[in-house]
Amino acid sequence: MKRRHFIGSIAATVLAPLALAPLTGTAFAQTAPLNPPVTLTVGYQKVGHLAPMILIADTLKAQGVEIKLVEFARYADARTALLAGSLEVASVGPADLAISLANGSTSMVGIMGVGSSPKYVIAGKGKKFDSWDDIKGKKIAIAPGSAVWFQFAATLIEKGIPYSSFNAVNIQGGGANFNQALEKGEVDAIVTWEPFESIPVMKGYGTFAKNLDYSISKSVGAELGMLAANKEAATNKRAAVERFVTAYVAKMKELEGSTAAFGKAVATLTGLDPEVSLKIAEVIKLGPVITPDQVKRQAKAFAELNVIPKDVSGEIEKYWDGSFLTIAMKK
């Protein structure tokens, strides 16, 4: 973890007849199955931009890779499990590689980004958020240390807006907690992620503050997440990780080519109504945005702001392996 103006309504029946085509043939035509099969433990979150994650198990099984999916509510929890070796691959936040290195952990390898979108502050019904000046004195719910918090904080810094200009309400746990606070009027706005951005808009108790897009900072940008591997798995189970990334990228391309199919996949992953899922699919662009240079900028910027304890921008290249994505894109 958005937000184009909703025009009209899309009936749920639009999605009902659609079926996601199985991923077949071309992506793996030249790749022999692993024998014996290899198991990968993969951490993920129920967020729209990770829809390909739950659609590739059968393809991988045919390639001799069994994936064991483990759900996490937050990127930070998946990052911790990945660093500890409990996970071999995980979806984490765009800044998690820099965070890990700055804290002395060197067992994460960055692989690729997964998607991007605009990121708008979600204003409560009737609350004025026409410009960044309007955040002054407002109660805004945030998840401190989260991926969206990094995006939001970086945007404020680059715009010269003091972080102290608004009242930050720290909320822990899943995005539903943000929605509840906004619906009850406990906060004026929320800074969160999909599907918890579109839900308030669809249900009428929130609006996209479109003049407050915090996906545009130079140091963080619009990337929504990142695939990473445990360093040991990236070495010792490299063939399995390669097949995982290739299957993921192939399904990602397939879904990006059909908003309706993407919406159906989001509904399958999240359990949301088809109409909400389709709206989420309309605003997310699947595909990697983040690069090692972007991660370096993040590392440098947040070290200067004392968000992380030291500048690790010079170490990023050593812990980024772009070869998995390069291979996948050639399939």
C-alpha cells in the first residue's frame, strides 16, 4: 500500500463470469522441474498489489517447487521473520532493506518491487483537506515505521512541512483499525494502504484528498512493496527462488493486462466485495518500480533524518540481486 476519483458504480456481475486463466507453457517452456522437489516458505500480506502471490502454487508445483504461504498483517513482521530465517521469501516494505542493514542485519536480499499507485491522504467525511496547509492541527492516524509512513514523512520533509504541524495518532495492527477510527470520527484523516483506502470512500465516510498525494517524494516514491529473500535461501535454494520469481512475474504481467482479472484476483486474496476489489485494481499498477538507486536514496534520506541509525546507502548494492527479475522478464 490508490485512489482515482470513482466514476459511477461497477456491478458485481461484471466480475462474476470472469475466470483467471491458468499460467501455462511459455513462462517455463525451457525450465526443467526440480527433482527432488524443493519447498519455499513465503510470507505475504492480504493487500491488492500482491494478488499474484496466491495464484502461482499449481504452476510452481509442476516445476518442482512447493510453496508454503504464511500470512502476516504487517510488512515489519514479515521482515522480522525473513531476517530470522523463518521465511525464505517475503513481501516486505520498500524501505525494509535499508532498515535491516542500518540495524546490523545482513540476511536479507532485495529482489524486485511489486507495484505502485498514487497515495492520497484519506479525509474523513466533511473534513477539509484541500492543500497540505490543511493538515495543520488535524488528527491524522498513521502506522509509525510502516511503508506508508515512510512515504508520508518523506513527502512532508521534501515539502518543508514540519512533522509536528499535525497531531499524529499512532495506530498499530491492521488497516481495519484505521477505518474504524475514521468512521467513528476519532481522527480527521488516515494514512493507510489498500484495501483500507478504498473502503472508506466506497462506504461514504471518507474521501481521497487528491491534492495530498504522498507517493511523489524523490527519496521514497510510489512503490508499494518489495519481494526479498533470506540470503541463505537465495544461495542454497536459488533454483527454487528463481522459479518462484519467474512464476510471480508471469502472473503479474497477466493480471496487469486485464483490470477485470486483476480485480477478481484481489477479491480472491482479500475476501473483499468484487466492486471494491475492482476499484482497487483500477488504481494499482502492477510491476516493479523500485531500483537499487531508489533504495539508496531512501537509506541516505532517512539516516539524515535520524529515522534509521546510520547511512547504509553504500551497502545496498551488495544486498540486491536483480538477476532473478532479469531472468523472469526474459521468459
